[in-house]
Amino acid sequence: MIEISGTTRIFFVIGWPVEQVKAPALFNAYFQRHDMDARVIPLKVPPEAYTATVRTLMAIENVGGIFVSIPHKPMTVHSVDQVTPRAALAAACNAVYKGADGQLMGDLIDGEGFVRALDRTCADAPFDWAHARALVVGSGGVGCAIATSLATRGIREVALYDTRTGQAESLQQRLQQAYPDITISIAAPRAQGYDLIVNSTPLGMHADDPLPIDLEGLSASCIVADCGMKIEMTRLLTLAQERGCRIQKGREMLIEQAPLYLELFGWPGVSSEQFRALGAL
């Protein structure tokens, strides 16, 4: 039984929608297993109420932080007092917490979680960062985070696609200025010619969603990742696996960034293996 008392540290996951989030199940299982007096609660908050909600919740003494879900990650940059350099570059945050001086801080750890998961995916055949071309479809909070982290790792090229062309071009310009030695381009959502393909759009949250990427010409050596978590094996991942590709599920990114969340929230030194040991949730 999950117990909550006046001493419990409360963390919120805020999204619109929020039905797809896995953080409450994962972190609450971790807190229970390690006898920690903390709980994660999902909140469904519309964009127009988001900033006020964040400021109100974080003013409450026993609220320890906020996990930010779609579509609020870009808005969070303007909802806190200060953001980290990687959050500023990507123009998005997925974690809100209190700094040492009491200011509201925003950080973006989706991208680091993604590349750590990629390291695990490629454990038996290391990823050739210096020569690899990646296509990131979607330039919302997750897409910005992943594109930024891929550039930080020194990948040869990051190609971006979004139906919101101006948003993708804005990300391209920021990344190109920060990483002049890496090719940052705008591309069509077609799989041919890439070593890594990442879907960071909501397409795949429902079984009848169209594919976010044209898979014609997809190489069996390509790694295909989907950041969605509502459906573990999306249609994109299923088709990619049928073509012989290595795949990376959205849950892997969450597991690898879980220790990063806890470090921001005041519990350093946690391993992702501790979350992996929780099994399927």
C-alpha cells in the first residue's frame, strides 16, 4: 500500500495529456523498494495554466520538484528563474527543482538519458560517432534535447525534421552556432542514408497513428529509436525490427535519466541498474 503523510516529499509529473507518462509507476516503485518517504503524482494541466501551476506547486514546502512532460518543456524555460546551459541551448526543460538559493531551476536531461541508453543499445557494437548521420524527427522538448546531446557527443551530422519548419530551423541555428564543426541540417522524414533515426513526435502513442518516417531505403545497420512511452513497441519499432535494425524503446531513455532526476532532486549516486532491477512496470 502506498502511504502518504505530512512528511512525504511530493513530486509531480505535469503534462497535457498525462495518461502516457511512466514516471509515477517507475519512481514510486523505486521509492517503495528503498523505503523512501517520497511519491510521484501525475497532473493533467493545460498550457494556459502551466506557468501558474509550476510557481504555485514549487512554493509548497514539501514539494520537491516537477517532472515535465509534453507539451510543456519549451514553456518551462520561461516558467522558472534560471535554466542550465544545456536547457538554454535546447530551449526546453524537463525537470524543475529548487536551487541552493531557493530559486526555481530548470534542466533538460532527456538527451543525456537518450545517449546513455544508446550506449547500452550499442554495447556489443559501438556507435561510430565521428562518422554517423542521425535524423531526429520532431523539434519539441524531447527532440531538442536529443539533438543537442548528439551534437555534444560529437556526431558527424544531425538532420532535423518538423512540420513546424520555423521551430526546426531555430534549433538548427542554435546548434550550428554552438557546434560549428558538426553538420546541422534540415531534412525530409525519410530513413535512407542514416545510421540513427529518432522519433520524438507524439506519433506512435496510438496504434493507428501514421508512421512519422518514410522507411523506404532503411538500412539494417541503422538504429531506430522511438521516444514514446504509452506503447512500448510502436509500429515504427516493430517495422524497423522486422527489417533487421537494432531498436531503442522510449522506456530505456527514462530508465537512464532516472538517476539524473534523483540527483537534481537531492539524491545523488543512484545507478540506472537499480531502476532496471524493478522490472516491467
